[in-house]
Amino acid sequence: MDEVSTRNGGIGCSGPPSPRISTEVCENIIDMLYSNLARDTFHDIGALHSCALVCRAWRVRSQRMLFYKIQLSDGPSIHRLRAILDAGPHLRGYVHEVTIIGYYLDTTASVFAIFPAVFAGKLPNLRRVDVVHLNEGTATASWYPRTSHPPYWAKPLPHIPLHPRFPTFLSSFTAVSYLTLTYTVFRSFSECARMIGAPPSLETLQCEYVRWLAPGGSHPGADITLPPDWAAAGPNVPLPPFAPKLRELSLWDTALYEAERLI
């Protein structure tokens, strides 16, 4: 069993042997560098990088934890992860959670907008996706470093830009069962609902300050300017399937109108 010394020792040193901590104990401590909160994850990632440099015994466990939960904040982070996974396809199965976080999610450089298209079919064990839009000048953004400037071509928008095929790409993540949205604004309710209903195994949805600019219809297939077809057909017409496996819905700082639409 490999062991790790807690202090330096060498040949010719007098005194009792250096106390040692088993590798299993160290691995258990490394495993504790995990949190559901994006703020904690940001600091945990730095600690895990440091652990990976301590010794060979720590490197494997630290790297496994670094892939278990990944934070993506800009285009370069997306491209780096894609290059790593393309070079080592065996690493794709290590990714279980992804946090998409940043100040530019509501621009044409939005990381969230391109994530499903880039990684569709490449993350078979991805089970949780957290989307956190940081608003400058609020307490939410005080702990996260801001990149110097967005890409020169990035244009600010009043909402997160989603391609019409975004739900199709998102539906390829068949293991995703947990989705959180924080401080996100969508173009319409219908667009938001189509996105929420895309993951086929979604069981838990958490929304904090989620908004949309246009009410739209009240089901995922509705046109944003017209009432839904099933409303005109009568109350006995079955509703289109929407997140059939959803078991838990949590809402914070969401207006009553938005909450009623989601429910």
C-alpha cells in the first residue's frame, strides 16, 4: 500500500520514523473537494490542480476529480476541453457534471449556446448541467474573475441566443437528469420550454431568476405569437409530452407569471 509522508525525512536522520498517511485516506480527502455550488467549485478546481502536482500517488485521483466536474466560462475553455477529449476519448466517460458560467452568456459569444453542438454524443455519462449567468455589479459576480474583454465580434443581446436546433443537440445528452438555470434570460417562454424539455431523462430542474422576453405559448411547441393549438381544440385533447420524467421543480426569485407557466 502506497503511503505519503507528512514531513521530509532522509537517510541518516535520527529519531522515530516520519508519520505517514495512507494513500486511501489522501484520496478520500481529495474526493471531498466537490460542491454543488459554482463558487465552491471554482476554488476546488484550483486546489485539485495543486494536489495533482504534489506526487504521483495524488495525481490520478486529482485528475479524475478535475474531469468529474468541469467549469466552462469562455470559448477557449470549450476548445481546450474538446481537444483533450478528442486526444483521449477514454476521458469522455469521466465527465459527469458541467458548469457553464460567465459574464457573456447573453452575447453572440455565449458558451451555453454552442456547448451542446460541440459535445453532442461525446459525454455519455454527463448527468448534471448548471448554467450560471454572472451579472456585473452584483454580489453574484464578486467572487468570479472576469476575463479582460469579450471577443471583438461579440455583440450584447437582451437574452441568451439559442439556435433553433439547440434542443435537438441538447437531447443527445441522454443521461442528463439535473439542470439548474441561474440569472438567465431567454427570448421567449416557448424557447425556454423547448430547451428544458429536451433532455429525455431530466428529473430535477432548479431555476433562480429565470426570465423570458416574450410570453409565447404555454407548451414547448407553441408559436410565440399565437395561442397553443391544443387550447382551441378543447380540454379533452392531451397535452404534448413535456419533461415526462421530471420529479422535482425548484423556483427562486421567479415572478408569479413565469412560475405558473413553468408549472
